[in-house]
Amino acid sequence: MRRFSFLFGALLFFSCQSLRQEVEPQQLADQPVKLIVACFIAPQDTVLAAKITRSRPILDDEPVNGLNITSATVMLENGTRSIVLKYDSDLQYYRADPEDFPIQAGKTYQLKIKTRDGRLLQAQTTVPDPARLQRAQLDSERVIENNEIKKRFFTRYYWTDLPNQSNYYQTNGVITYPCLTCSPIETVRQPVQFITGEGSQAIYTDEDSPNGPMTSAKGYMGASIPSDKHFFPVFFSRPFVLTASLLHVNNDYFRYHQALAQQLEIEDNPFAEPVPIPGNIQGGLGCFGAYNRSTVTVTLK
């Protein structure tokens, strides 16, 4: 038995040795640099924005703030009109005023980028129709944390799936309330934390409820509190305002953000398979996507 164990161990050792492959550091450094684009448009935009950076080889020691591409020509087109996005050095992205180039549901837009060294990047995306957020409901629940019973305040969103097509949605929200203990009194803004199976992105498909009613995951507002305490006025103050948003996103947006959320879930797991990030940028990496936002405001005075 001992002899068999020795032979098995030796076989395993030499098998592992045969899988080892030497990698020259220069091979990693010589990987081609690619441009990365992030641009998402919607009819409700207050600014048209596009972020352009370059990829970073593994052995690149240049500061992260040196990755921005600042001198490209960036243009949005819709087949009949176009607008040039100018680089804003303070915000570090290209921008334009949507009043000069309104984004409309159902239309297809082209993004075209040309760099000083002659690189050409382009993509197109179609803006989806709006899906109406019908209501945002506030509630609370009891939770157990560190063997202590607490409660948390949360919201759920309700809407109806748009008929006769595949749809993708994203939920987000912001709560605002005055900080009465601040001097002077100031407004506190906190994001709603949706907990879903796809990380914190809160992205949904209509596969389980085509053409029917849909409900979001719980969107938590603030931290848990002792069960014998009250939300008002101990932890929050009135007026307490929830600005709830439902994004009807297109396939380009959905695939990109879903992959990002999955990547975030496994980034600390050394045994997880890497998640490829899909994109639609010809000549580069990244995504040009679109969405349509519907908003409901709930105020507790």
C-alpha cells in the first residue's frame, strides 16, 4: 500500500510538472494597447457623455490618471443629424448638451471616434421605449445580525412588462432627508441598495413573467437599526424623499452590465472562472448602450 501511494504521488508530481509553462515577462508587456469606450444614452439625459481610456498591459506602471484619451474626435449621429462631444478636462470625459441633440425612443444612434494616431472606433445602439414604473412601495422587515434582532427599511418597485418583445430592466434609487444635527442643516443623499443574484446592479429580464406584472428585489434604505427604535426622527428626518427609477435598457446595455456584475461577484474568488466582458465597439473595447428611464417620487412629510 505504501509503495502504491509513493507511485501515485510521483505520478501526480510529474503530471503537474508537465503542465507548467514558462512565460516571458516581455510577452506580457508587448500586448497591444486597446481603447476602451463607455457611452450610454437616454431621452432623459442631462448631458451626453462618453468616456474613452486605453487598456493597461500587466507590466505598465504608468499612473491610472494617464490612461484617459483626451484628444479624440467623438461624434454622435442619428442618420440625419450629428453632434461633436468635446473633452472636459475637469470631468475627464467627452460631453455635449442634449438640448442640441435630443435622444429619442426607437431611434438608432451611431457613435464614431477618431484618434490623432488614426484609430477608428464605431458602434451603434437603439433606444428602447419607456416602461412605466407604476409604484414604489415602502416597507420594513426584521433581520438578525450578530444574534440581535434588528429591522431594515426597504422598497419594492412594481411595473408591467412591455408586450411582444424581450425586455431588460434595471432599478435604482436615491433617498434624501435633512441632517438636523448638522450645522448648518444639510441634505443627506444615499443610494438605494438592491440585493439581487447579479451583484448590486439589480438587472432583470422578463423571462419568468413575459407581458405580465414585474416586481423588483428589495431595495434597502440605510443600515439596520435596533428593533425597538423608530425610523423618525432617530435615524431619518422628514421630509424623507425616495426618488425611484426604472430603466428599460437595451440588449447592449444589459449584456455589458450583467457581465460586470458577475465579475464583481467573483473578483475575490481565486478559483472562479474569469467572466468575459462583452462589448459592441468595433475597433476597441467597451459598450455603447441605451436606456429609457421612468421615475416615481415618494415623500414622507
